[in-house]
Amino acid sequence: MKRSAVLLFLATTLTASPMMAQTSAPQPVLPEALRWFSPPNNPLVRGAWMLGAEQDAGAYVFRVALAKNAKLPVHTHPDTRHTTVLSGTLYVGFGDVFDESQMTAVPAGGLYVAPANVAHYLWAKDGEVSYQEVGVGPTATVPLAR
């Protein structure tokens, strides 16, 4: 029995090795290929799905560009999002009311976490900002009417 298991293992390994050696080249997602969109009534904000989509199950990567002074009002997401600031300084606040005095500056290279269903808001106070969010969908952005 042991010999049969060893032979099966070797046969599987030897036949699988050529397949595993055939790796394809990376398939980059380049900035010029992104499909940017703006939320209704907020042209200072642009977003593009780099990987996945809002309604898809699984990992996603979402890129956002904010013009100077752009604000994202209080909102939540059903999933936890990890956000890395790529350029500029992003001001982030948690809570049900957009309160400029309670915001934290996250500079380029910094990361913050927005837990699932926690109200938060954003501001590109000092200039243009770009950031990237990752999470596991499906996801959504749920504005809070205040």
C-alpha cells in the first residue's frame, strides 16, 4: 500500500512539474487602461476598479483620485477597507458628522483601516490626493444622510 502511494505521488509530481514550470508573464493593470468615473454630484472625486468590482465576491483593488479640496461625505462600507495613500495627504475622520477638527492627516505612503460599517469621511485639504483601497467584496459605499 505504501509503495502504491509513493508511486502515485511520484507520478503526480513528475507530470505536474512541466505544467508548473509553464508560467505566464505578469499581466499588469496600467493606469492608462483604467475606466475612471465620478460619483453623482461630486466631480472632484474619481475612482477606478483595478481588480474586481463592487458587486463581485473576492478581493478587489480600487483607485481613487481627489482634486484639491474634494470631500467625501460621511459614509460606510459593508467590508473592512485598507487604504494606502499614494500621493498627497489625505485627511480622514471617523464618526457620524463631518468634523474637520477631528480629522487625522495620512501622508503619502501611510495606510489606515476603515472597519466594516464604521462611518468615516475624507478630505483632500492641502491638494490633490490619490489613494488605493483593498478589501474583499462584494462591497458598497453607503452614504449617511445627516
